[in-house]
Amino acid sequence: MAPSIRLSPAARSLFDEPLAIAVQGLGPRQQVTLRTSLRDETGELFQASARYQADDDGQLDLARCPALPGGSFSGLEPMGLLWALQPQKPFWRLVKRDVQSPFLLQLEVLEGHGERPGRLLAQAQHERAFLRDGVRRVPVREGRIRATLFLPPGSGPFPGIIDLYGTGGGLPEYRACLLANHGFAVLALAFYSYEDLPKGMKEFHLEYFEEAVNYMLQHTQVKGPGIGLLGHSKGGDLCISMASFLKGITATALINGSVANVGAVLRYKDITIPPLGINPKRIKVGKSGIADIIDVLNNPLEGPDQQSFIPLEKAECCFLFIVGQDDHNWKSEFFAVEGSKRLQAHGKEKPEIVCYPGAGHYIEPPFFPMCAASMHLLFGKPVMWGGEPKAHCEAQIDAWQQIQDFFRKHLTGKPSGTSSKL
């Protein structure tokens, strides 16, 4: 019989779900190369490949068969063909702009292990979707709020979360959408460089974010009495500021966030928090031309920079810090530890800190390929984000579960591990 690719789920899966890949109909111990390709919405191509040898029966199951050296990865990696995808264009990061359409994954089985691909033996297509059936996507334009609300299937109410990204601006929806698939009402909130919001990162007014919090607290589909916040990078310190000054926040999760205000002045009523100082002379540029900016920020524990430290001891919520220990954007672990010290010094509950060795700055939902370096909007040049692909992938899978467990525990009162359907 001719070789064929067997996928489970067969035609379509959610992006954060595992995909089982197998090939049948090969010759006994036949050597083949498996290749995956995916184009993002701008048309940029991402590819990965791995070298395999079929078993004595001509079967090849990626859950049981290790990849041989010479491809994008080696060893037993059932999802390697997805997490190892790399852009053909340098410094390009895989993001999903329109969550209503899936990514189309192409899989090919090629003969042999040569440097040049051999004859095509089999091919298949698979959709990696972002919206589970029944999840509602609701654009929100109320008052000043520019956002998208994702509501799970069913009558609700659901535990509510506001989701913030970092200095990229705009309105990324993919993390909020994937989280809503798991039973949360999630508001993806834009805060600059989107529609009529400010174009640049000069100053932020917490009143804008307060409007978003109140919108969620008053929504009939959002279960009270409080909501959760999820922020990555600059979105992390904005979430800490929200938790410190605004009412109605029960749980705050940060992915490689800062406990100091970074990049822009923050104002709320008569309070002003200046941005943490930077010293561009501390940028290190290697032979590759990629900048390492890990030492650029000043220390928020010293001198006038102490004014940038966000008074998180004012917060009436629980905190979770997700830390990539190879984050080269800034010292995420230092920030988490200092935040923990500050909370405990003021008699507050010790936050959960989950550290991942080998994980870089962009800890995304599971199976997004690691982005080692890309353009930084504020520095105007490619910077390294850190991370080692396999360890980073494993961190993303675990962190995703940790974040859901944390919010379930604090927003529903259910211990982790219990299904919301019970």
C-alpha cells in the first residue's frame, strides 16, 4: 500500500492541543524526512523537518519513534514538527492576527535523509484553529474601551479575565481566545497603537484600564465578585499597577513581567509613577548584529529609580509570576523575587513563582514556536529574547496549565484539577 499520513484529530485541532502524527505504508526500516510548513497571514513561510526511520512493519509513530540527528530537532518529540517551525525570513515571530480563521499546516513525507529533499511519498493538510465551536467573539467599543471579549459556550456566568500584551501594541486576540476555549470570559484589551488610542508609549492613564475592569465586573456573563488579570512583558507591569490601585481584582498572573513601571509614565488621579530609567550604553551587540538588552534597565531598588517600583503591597489579590530564566528582555526572575519580598514585608501572602530554566521572554500558549530574536519597537533593532527551543516549548505547555489552574482556584473557588463541568 502507498505511504499515507495519519493525524489525530484528523482534519482540525485547536492550536494549544497536541496533534498525533504517524505514517503508515512505508518499507521496513525505510528512511524518510518529515517536513511541516505553515504560512502566516502576511504570507511568511515557517518550516521544520526531521529525519526518521520506520519500524520493521513500515510504521512510523512520532509518539514512539525518536527523530534522528540532522533535522530541526532529534529525540522523541511527538510535537517537534510544530514547535520547531522556524521563519524563512529572519527576526520574524509567528503571531495570529485573525483568530476566526485557522492556520493551515502542510505535512510532507520525503524519501531519504539527503541535504536536498527526496521524492514526495505522502502529504496531508491540517487546520490549527483558535476558536472552539460555540465560543463567541464580541468586539467591544464602549466608552474609551477598545477590546474584544471572548465568551465560552453555555449560559454562564464565567470567571472573567482581562488579557494584556506588551510593547507590540494593537489588539492581539489569540491568547484570550484560546483561554476562552477553556471556560473563561476573556477580554483582550488594546491600550495603545490601535484605532483611536494613543499612537505611542508616552504615558498611560489607569482610568482607561479601570473602565475595562468595571465593564467586566458589570457584565452579566462574568462571574463575580472579582476578576483576573493576565499580562505579558509591559502588559505585566500594567496588570500589577491595576491590581495595586483598582478595586475588583482577585487574581493577577504575570508572564515575564516587571514590578517596576517601564517605558512610559503612569498616571492615576493625583498619582504619577515615572518609568524606570534606562542606560542605552549597556546594550550589547554581538557579531550577528542582534542586541542583548538585558542590562539596559536601571535597578528599581536604588536611588530615584525606587519611585518606579509599583506599590503592589496595596493589591488585594493573589499573584502568580511565570518566569523564563533565560529571558533576555529584562531580569524577570529578579523582578518576581523582589515583588515577593515586598509583598511579604508588608504582611501579604507570598506569591506563586514558577521558574522555567531554558525559557525565554515570549512564553506563549503551547506549541507556538520559540522566537529567539525579532525587531523591538522601542529600540528599533532586532533583540534577542532568549530561550532554548525544546525547554521553551515544555515551559509553554506547563505555564499554560499553571495559569488556568491559578485562575480556576482563585476565580471559581474550585481547586485545580476539577472540571468546571462537575
